[in-house]
Amino acid sequence: MILNDKEIREYISKGWLIVFSSEVFDDSLIGPNSVDLRVNGKIIRLRNSDSVFSLDRVADVSEYFVREERDEFIINPREHLLLSSIEYLRLPMDVMGFVLLKSTYARLGLSIPPTIVNAGSEGELTIELIGGPFPVRIRKGDRIVQIVFIKLSSPAQKPYEGKYQNQRGPTLPRL
């Protein structure tokens, strides 16, 4: 079952889904059956390199990435960025999330890979954004993705406790 706006508000009031902070969370982010997530201005650009990346031989992945913090930035054609949400998520054991690109940004040619937020996940969301056919300006606070919350038929027996739990800011791959 997909949570509706009333249920989303109830969950948030209990400290679930999105951790409420009067400085950060705005009720206008809640739609009929989703919540818009905003970009926090911290980004990681994937660096072009001729160096072959191998999962079994890399001790430090940072040489393949460049961190930036800006109030606005440009995503170039076919560029791949890691962004993060202003909102801090805290999913209970019986709710998972599915993240979708907002329609306006999809119509500009941008895309994101399928993104699942597992039951029990907590932290700012790292968003993988892929550029379209022309440069697009993104500003801190832009609502580029939305998350749909789905109630599971019963609580997860093995909730998420992985390597990205409690992440803050865009997070590099942890190998």
C-alpha cells in the first residue's frame, strides 16, 4: 500500500520517514502520495579518467571523484553527479521508499537510476543524477526528486543496516 498525504504527515509527526525540523522540513513538500526531496548543494562529480577502475584493487576511490559545495551548479551533458537531500530520512521497519525524478527534470533529459530506500534506512539520501543532451542549472533547495513510501505487508525481518546507514552529504562508493 502506498502512503497518502495524511498517512505521511502522521508518520512524520512520530519521527518516521523524514525527521522533522522546523528549520528544514516544509509541509508543502508533501504531495498526494509522495514527498519532494531538495538538493542540499553538496555534490560529487565523477572525474573522467583513463585509469581502469577495478573493484578488487582500489584502496581509495576518491581519485575518481571531485567534491564541490555550491548554491548552484551545472550538470553537463551525460555527466554523472552524486547529490544529497536536505531531508534526513528515517524509515520504520515496515515502510520502504522508491525515489523518482520529478517530471520537469525528466522532460529536460535528466535521469536517475532506479533507487530503492530499504525499510530501516536512515540518513540523507544520495541521489545519482545523469545529465541529458544539454547543460542544466540546479540550485540548492531545488526539488528534483520525490519519494513514494510503500507500507510492507509486515515489518522486515532484516531491516537495512548497511554501509550507507546514517550517511550525511553525498556519499562515495564504500567498497
